[in-house]
Amino acid sequence: MIELEGIEKTYPGAARATPVLKGVSFHIEAGEYVAIMGASGTGKTTLMNVLGCLDRPTAGRYSLDGAQIGDLDDDALAHLRNRKIGFVFQQFHLLDRASAVQNVLLPLIYAEEYPADAKARAQGALDAVGLADRRDYTPSKLSGGQQQRVAIARALIMDPAILLADEPTGNLDRASGLEVLAVFQRLHRQGRTIILVTHDAEVGQHAQRVIVLKDGTIAEDRRVASPRDAEAELVALAKGGDA
């Protein structure tokens, strides 16, 4: 699904250039759930922007589902991004006056052809994140965790090959964060490829693989022997136990 070989990213400066990614290489197979971790300033956001085709690397090769990113012009790159990648950010970016289902429908406005089954798709996406009964609620009537789940449903509406989430639990309390992680684990079990960018080691342990960045390079790439179960942790938390 994803192949990175020798990816470098350098930002020009008035005095000197700043290298951020320094020869990053890894592959991600279809259906994997990967957490990309590292402290602030290690290159996580830059790597996410490269993976999400929001920024081009300075050097190296990036192949996304067989397409060589370096060979695409801006229009082709935007088309690939819109078809292949669903984004979830720390900020929910919902329209305040729009209902949950209207927020989920937003990406279809920019589709080449508005699908006849758009409302059914939106309802299915809300079902997938456990919010079927909140379709007509505006964001002000939803908790932070519910708003993030609407944002996940919005990312699902185009049926992307990859869900790319940047600190998706960063603005949430523990229970709400676990609800979001439980959604990701359910989607992963259904075969979705999920890449989660986080600085939180506990969040990363819910993935099946962890890639750790340090100073723009890969310091660690390991499988998680027994990923944490967010749904089980939610149950324990509700019972007052150690989640």
C-alpha cells in the first residue's frame, strides 16, 4: 500500500536550510494499523504531510497504492489524495450550524459526481462510528468524543484506502479517547489501513505496529505483541477499574 524509500524533507531558510526528514524508509501493507510516534520536533507532522500527499519530499521515492507520487502533477496528486486518503485531525473541523449527517456529506460536494446514494453512505458512515442516533445533532449538542467520531465518519464517506489520523485523541478526555480508539480498532478489523500519528505511548500501544521517529530518522520499527483493547479498557473504566 505504502512504500517510502530514502525520504528526505528540507525546508529552506534565510540563513540555512533545515533538514527535518533524513532518509526515512518503510513499507506499510494494506490492512495494517500503524502508529507513528515521537516527541515534538522529531518530524512526525512533516512525515504525515508527506504520507497524506499534502507536501512533497525533497528527495526519495514514495509509492502510494502503486502510484509514484513524484511523477504526479498537482491536479493528479489532489485527485489521488481525495480518492485514497481519509484525514482525521486533532481539531474536529466541523461546521457549527450543520448537523452530523450534513458534516459527513461535505467531502461529496467536491466529488466528480455527487452520488445518488449520498445520504445512505453518510448514514452508513455514522453507523460505523456508533452515532446512528445522532445524525441530526449539531456539534454543540455533541461531546468532544462524538464530534471526533463524526469527523471519522466524514473521512470514511469517500471509502478511502487509508485513514490517516493526526493526534486524534489529543483534545479528548480518557473515556472519549478510548471511544475513538475503539472505532479505529473496529475499522481495522474490517480491513481498513490505519496510520495514527501520536506522541502518546499509551495510544500507540493500541496499534499493531509502532514506528518511532527521532531527529528525523526511524529509531524503532516494531510489532506490538498484544495491542491494547480499547473496548475492554472502556468497560473497565466504566466499572471504576484500572483502564
